[in-house]
Amino acid sequence: MSFQSTPQPVSTSLTGGQALVRLLANYGVDTVFGIPGVHTLELYRGLPGSGIRHVLTRHEQGAGFMADGYARVSGKPGVCFIITGPGVTNAATAIGQAYADSIPMLVISSVNHTSSLGKGWGCLHETQDQRAITAPITAFSAVALSTDDLPGLIARAFAVFDSERPRPVHISVPLDVLAGAISRDWSAEVVRRPGRGLPVAGTLDDAARRLQQARRPMIIAGGGALAAGAQLQALSERLAAPLFTSVAGKGLLAADAPLNAGSSLCVQPGWDLIAQADVVLAVGTEMADTDYWRERLPLSGEVIRVDIDSRKFNDFYPCAVALHGDARQTLGALLTRLPDEVRDPREAITAVAALKAAIRSGHGELQALHQQILDRIAAVMPADTVISSDMTQLAYTGNYAFASLGIRSWLHPTGYGTLGYGLPAGIGAKFGAPRRPGLVLVGDGGFLYTVQELATAVEELDSPLVVLLWNNDALGQIRDDMLSLDIEPVGVLPRNPDFVLLAKAFGCTVHEPQSLDELERDLRRGFAHAGVTLIELKHACACR
């Protein structure tokens, strides 16, 4: 543990809220998402002059999703300020999504006066036990019962982000603690923790030996491996091992890398290929069915796992070797233990090429249409575009059929699978990487969950954000699931508003392409516009 502090004028006239904001700034926080309320006024007292930008969202769920998108693109924790009670419950869905997908998020909320906690006095925004609401969906949830508790809790939160599996943290601060004077100025006390470290040498030796002896090794990499792209590429090439990724790991290999098998473990050609592996190296991935679209992968060989979460080593896929440590450092150590010579990759390259061909030729009618849309997107989008996708059929196809050009470029709510993620996460990503163009893929159903955040986007953004609304006038996936189970469709054919008029009311530039050629034209125009563009593509028009 190291201790860093920046000299600041000593002042004990600071309130707990003011000092907390200064402390966050000293930890490198530059943006917070939220909606001020009567219970967070003391936090907002601290914002002017702090160097932290406040982004006004239109719903606390939007604040959480924006913090999520910011974190996924920047690699830094996303931060939100929310009120007690309804603010916390509104944000809980976004917190749950970040928990499921291992996203670092710091949620600072108010809570009622310490003297009232748990007493049921009927105070404004009162909940019986606010901490208990978020405890199951956070790395930890705590209440600061005094101003002196705050620096320790913030240090603990950043220890989770820096040293453990990154997940959300919720810290509730009672109103009297926010407003109370601090006893000493701790606002510059920044505690940094050591990194995630390496597995023990003997375990690394064992893993290297098994990989070297493998006849058909393959790799699966997830969001926990985003910092290890160079090591994964070297390992894949040296072992002649096809490399699959989870959705969170899209872009870890170059799109045209001959051993890049993509995020294809959710379709039959991917399952067929991974079934041939005699050793699978899984790096920074939960190996969850939300990525695979089936209960269990057909793994017949040994599994070697690299993870910072020791609970993953003997869950659904017990492993032959457990490497508990940082992905980049661990893979680097494995490379030093493997022979320098590169195996003959021709057989593996042929298998990956056949996999990609089988995916494109095996599309159903709807997926083939999605592929055409995705191809038009790929043809015109700038190379550094961030795509944020909602739970919509177009994105489901894109998860495996769209090749990302780099990491942190395809954001999808994989684990929790919540509707309404795409738009606010895409907005948050713009604050995490302001100059990168943004593209949101959203269906008509999910769009209505968080459409109000268009107000934030139009108000705040001065660089391209294109919202591609795939409108099939239905909850299409659920309708199709009902039909496949011989259930009469109920509640899946809603009446939609006029999305064009709605977007114009928010101040968006709007296009309504009537064909794929027009879609490509309008996408190009959207990426050239320094602001928010909504493109409504209706299913019938896309078929032309």
C-alpha cells in the first residue's frame, strides 16, 4: 500500500460533502452523473471549483448506465451522485448490470439522518435498510456514520477497482454527515493499493507444460483480459491457438487476424470448433451462458483458468490449473515459460476461416438482414467508433457477427441483460472518450425505457453520437420466443409513438432511410454531424 497526498490548504470548515468531492477529485474522478435533490445538496456544494464535471441525467437509472458506459470506455470507475430512497432504487438496475459485467462504478448516495436510521419514522425518501437493497449487487455497500469514515470507505472502494474483480460500490452518507464539519482535512488522503499480482511459480510452470503438450489448444478471453491484448496475440500465435472472446472481450485481436475466432461461442460453428480443443485457456472470463446461448459449452479437454476472482476456478467449469492473478502479468509469465518457436498455424487458420464462412452462410433470414445492416455500418463508421448496444435482435446478431476494430468499442449489457442500456451507456461513453464517435444500436422497445436521456445528449454533446433505432413495432425477440413455444403472442405488439417527432422535440437531427443504401448515406451524414442524430430504420424499409 502506498500513500499519496497533494498539499491542500488546511480547512476544518469543510462539510463532509465538500471534503468528499475534493477527495474524489484527488482520486482522479473527473465526471459524475446524477440529478441533484434535496438530500444531495451538500455534495453539490462541493462541486464548483473541484474540477469535476457534473452531467445532469433525466433519471437515476440513466445516471447509472452512463457511469457504466464511461467506465467501459475509459477503464476508470464511473461515478454517480443519487438521492436516498427512490434515487437508489431507480439506479439499482444499472448497478446490477455493472455488477453482472464486472464494471467499476462508485455510487454515492445520501441517506436519512443517522438518528432516524432503521426506526421507521416516515422521513422523506425513507427505506427500512438502504444498504440491504444494494448489498447483493455490489462488491460492498456501506454507510458512513461519521465524516471520519469517508476516506476509509473511498480507499476501500478504489482497492476493489484496482486490486480485485472490479464491481460497483455503494456508499450511503447520512444527511447529518454530509452537512457536518470535518474534524480534520482528509480530502487529499489518496490511498493506492498494489495491483493484482501473479500466480505462484509452480502453478505457472504446470500451466505452461500443459499448453506446450496440447495438440489443439484454444483460448477464450473476456473483459478481464482487456489489458492483455499483446500477450494474448503472442500466445495465440506461438501455440497456433484459435482465440475466442466473450462479448466484453471483442476487439482483443485485430479483426483480420487469422486466428481470431471472434465472439462466436454462441452459434453452432463456434461450438463445433471449441469441442475439438484438448486444452482451453480461459482468461478473464466468467464463461457464462449469457455469452454462449446454451447451458454448457461442449468442452472435452482440460481447462486452465486465469482470473482474479478465485470463486471462478471451481464453478460451472472446474479447471485443471487455476492461475489466480492479473491477466497481463500472468500471460506474460506463461510466455517466458514456453519455447520461443512458433507452431505451424495452418490447420488452426483453416479451421478459423471455415468457422467465419460457416457463420455468414448459416444466417437465418432475419440474421442475414441484420448482417446487411451491420455491413453498411462497418463500411462508413470511423475506425475509433464506440458502439453501445441495447437488448435488441440487431445487437444479438452483432455480438457475434460484427468484428470490432479494437477493445472498449462494443458495449453490451450481457450478464444482466437489461433493456434501456444502449442510449445512456452510449452517452456515458462519450464522456469517457469525448472525441470518439458514438453509435447506439437500440430497438423500439428498449428505446422507450430511457428515451428521456436524449435531453442529456443534446444538451451536453458536441461531437457525433448516432442513434440507430431498429423499429419493428414489436418486442421482437419475445414475440418470436412465444411463437416458437406455441404461445399466442400477448403484450408484444405495442403502439409506438412517432419517434421522428419525439426525437425532433428533444433537438436531434433525424433521418428516415427507406432502404439500405439510404441507411448508409444517413449513417455517413450522422458521423459527420457534431451532435446527436437519430436514424429510424423500420424493418420493412431495411428489406428493400
